[in-house]
Amino acid sequence: MSWVDSHAHLSMLDLDPAVALTRAHAADVHAVVCVGTDVASSAASIALAADHDEVRANVGLHPHDASRLDDEWADLVALAGADRVVAVGETGLDYHYLHSPAADQERAFRRQIGLAKAQGLALVVHSRAAWDDTFRILEDEGPPDRTVLHCFTGGPDEARRALDLGAWLSFSGIVSFRTADDVRAAAALAPLGRLLVETDAPYLAPVPHRGEPNEPALVAVVGAAVAAARADDPQTVADATAAGAASVFGPLAGR
């Protein structure tokens, strides 16, 4: 069985990234997409991808930091053209915290949708407590052909709206949480070809590791929870999500 962690913040782990990748390999994880949330973390993701064949990089400005768009934009555009960059993001909207005003988040989101399309890259979207505006903006701008709703926390209605836009749904450890029935229902209805799995490490460790630091080695636990929600076997989900990751992000290590 071979898994892909489609979304992890390797530079934010307490573990040395090299150690985390060794542990991931031992847990049958053959590739990790390392995600940027600003210029500094995007550059760190690119550096990790350059040093590790199993890593690919995303560059982006998180909605928490959207107010820094003008200061960071030129550098983000330059980083988006670097080798082994496969996506723009994570970008999107987060109305739960509103660390940046909603108007600034929308502006940064629209700008990064355009960057993904201009560079021919995938788009990785963060949406929290902001579904209607997320879909409105994606519909206004026209999503890239390869768009991922990362750490999907919606239910069946949101899943259908995302799938109607041609997006992939990426499930994190939340799918294993006791209270996440809507998320499990969304995982059950999504076509296998539109599923991804992720850790969002170091956040959101799956049950039975909830409350512990997360790492890419635990993506198999997430995948098993997705399989249980769908009444599929884990091998089926591993194969489908690895193929989906390659469709979204291009050739990955070991494939």
C-alpha cells in the first residue's frame, strides 16, 4: 500500500523534516506535498522539495496573512515559477478567525486564483466558515482545471457544490473525529477519482492520535478513516488518492 500526503507543513513540524520523511516512508507514504502560507514558508517548501525527491512544493499566502498581499506579492510570483512547485496555495477564506479582514482575504484569493491559472498550476483552497463566499469567488473567477478544497470540512451539500466546479476534496484527520458525521457523509458521496487525503501536519492528528503533533506518517490513518466512511478497503482508497494526487500535482516520487 502506498499513500500520498497531499498537504503538510513540513517546515512547521517539531521533527526535523528529514526524520519526518523517513518515518513517512516507513509508513508507506511515498510522496508529500509541502505547503507554503507566506513567502518565507513557501521558500522553505521549495528548499525541502529540492532536497527530497519525494517532496513537491506549494507557494501561497494564507487567508490569515492576506493583509500582507502587497508586501509579499512580487516574491510569491517569483517563487511560483521555481522548480518542483506544483500549486498555488494555500489561499482562500477564513471567517472563523478573521486575522485579516474579509475584503483583504477576497482580494488575495482572487489574485492567487489568477496566478495559478497564469502559471498552469493547481490551486489549493482553504475555506472555513466561508462556504458561500468561497464558491462565489471561484465561480466569478473560474477555477483552474485542478482545484483542491483542502482539509474539507463541509457536508454533502458543500461537497456537491465543489464537485460541480470540478474540484477535488482533500480529507484530513477531521474525518476521524467523533463529531464529524457531515464530513464522513461527504467522503462517502465523493467519487473515488475526486478524493485526496492529507495530514495538514503538524495540525489535526487523526484519532487515535488526536491531541498529538501530526506528521505525514499518519496519512494512512486518515486514509483508513476515509475508507471506513465509504465502506471501501484502505487499499482502494490508497490507490485512488495516490492517482488523484498525481492527476492534480503531476508526477510524484515513486510513480
